[in-house]
Amino acid sequence: MRGAVIYAPGDVRFEDRDDPTIVDPTDAVIRLTASCVCGSDLWDYRGIDSVTQPTPMGHEYVGVVEEVGDDVHTLEPGQFVVGSFFASDNTCPICQAGYQSSCVHREYVGAGGAQAEYLRVPLADGTLVATPDLPPDDLVPSLLAASDVLGTGWFGAVAAEVTPGTTVAVVGDGAVGLLGILAASQLGAERIIAMSRHTPRQKLALEFGATDIVTERGDDGVARVKDLTDGLGADSVIEAVGTQESMLQAIRCTRPGGHVGYVGVAHGVALPGEELFYSHVHLHGGPAPVRRFLPDLIDRIWNQRIDPGKVFDLDLPLAQVAEGYRAMDERRAVKTLLRP
Ligand SMILES: [Zn+2]
């Protein structure tokens, strides 16, 4: 098969790779219908996470089951499935508590490289969720979004304890931040403040349910959010970037007793203990347990209650994956969809 491999920062190649096979009896192999480039892939692409050897890329996927191992009981070839970036058994105590991305048997599905034609998925019964039927083409982007960015934005909103009537602020206007807005809206937030300086992203934020736009960042951004919330700060803040500046902005936008849901992969974040102590802010986040939310998200997409696929603003053949990275790196695209 063919797939994307990163060799060095800025050097993504589309090349021949070994076809994945069933390794463990709990595996499935799927034929990918679509995959995409993640904001977190850019950490490698930009050399912020160092790439030391050629590495297959991609961890967001939807596809059709091609083959299953002898120990897979809930799936069969021909079914359309959505999975997450961590494989999970969905039965251990951690999974049962809803934290499948910390499953005691978790495996990183992305190790197989989902920007490709085929993908091996470990722990298939626990990891993959089948759709009711083969989806029409126009639902594929939204189902793909559920695989990571929607599930992650959703977890951000849940971790930030968004409930009906709350005021929410969202730090970060990438795909996860934008879908955090959609999640907050679906969860009943009354007011959603999107922090964004980019016009096309502001427009999408408003389509997804944002009620206010704040263009300032850092201390000025915090001051604007305070202005909009009677000087108190937001009840719930979703942090979807992962830098020192964005984390502090999120914490400082939150009112005492409020909650931050942080889902941007942290890079070099060091929190000041004394400030945190006096803030009275709850912090919860981490790699999203997307599997927890998949059945509900698939249902909302299937019934066309949400259209998270709108975050894809560049649709390319898989062979042009390198351009997909470049476009996101240069901020010409929010998110690139790839079709084998
Ligand atoms: Zn588990």
C-alpha cells in the first residue's frame, strides 16, 4: 500500500509501505475511507517534537473493516467504523470509568500511520464503533472529525463542566477549539466566547454557536473576557492550544470555582503554583477519551444534528499529503481531509 511517512521536519513523503496484517487475534485491518492531518502532527512537522527516524503519520481515521482476528466478536468485514487514536479494551476499570485513552492495555493506533490506504487497529472490539449502515459520502467528513477533533473538543467541554446556562470561553481557534465551541453549544452553554484573530475561523466559530468573539490575546484577552462576564471570568474555559501562554490565558479567564478543560497537547507548560493556589480554578484534561463519546457523537452526526465536518477546508487526494501539511503549517487551511 501507499502512505505518508515523515523523515524530518518539513519532509513528509507519500511512499510504498508494507500492508498491515492481523498481528494479534484482537486486531482488525481496515481499508481507510478518509483520514486527515492533525494540529498535533504539526508538532513533528515543525520540529518541535523531534523526529529521529522515518515515522508513519496519521491517527484520525474512518474506514471499512477488511479483515478481523479470531478473537474479534462484535465486528465483521464490510462494516463502516470510526475509531480513536488510542486503542482500548473498553472493559478495564479505567475504561469503565470513561478514560479509555488511559486504558491499562492502551496502544497508540497512530503507530500504524492512518494517512495511508490500510490501517491495523488493535483491540478492535473495544476501539472501533460501527455506524448503523454505510454512510452517504457527505457524512464522511463529520464521522472522520468524530475520530479525534470533535471527540477532543467534546472532552474539553465536558472536562470544563459545561452545562446548560453556563458561560464558556474557548482559547484556540484550530479545529479542536472550533469543535469545542460546537460541543459547548450542544451541551447547552448560554454564552460562548471564542478567542480568535482570524476572520474565516471567527465565521466558523459563530456558525458553531459562539456568541462573542475576542480578538485580543494574553492579558488583554483575559481583560476582555472579564469585561464580558461582569468582571468574574467564565464558568468554563476550554484550552485547545497547549502552550504556556494559552494555559495561563485559560486559567486567568476562569472565575473562582470555575473549570478549565485542557486538551491542547502541553508543550513546555509550567504552572505557577502560588497563582494556581489562589485561583480556586479546577483543572482537568489530557488526551481525550474519545471512545467514551463516539456512540453519542456518531448518533448526532447520523441524524444530522451536528455538522463538525465543516472544519475541513481543504480536501486532497492522499497522494498530495505533503501539500496538506504545508497548507496547515502556513495557516492556509484549518484542517486537511485526505482521501486514498
Ligand atoms: Zn481498558
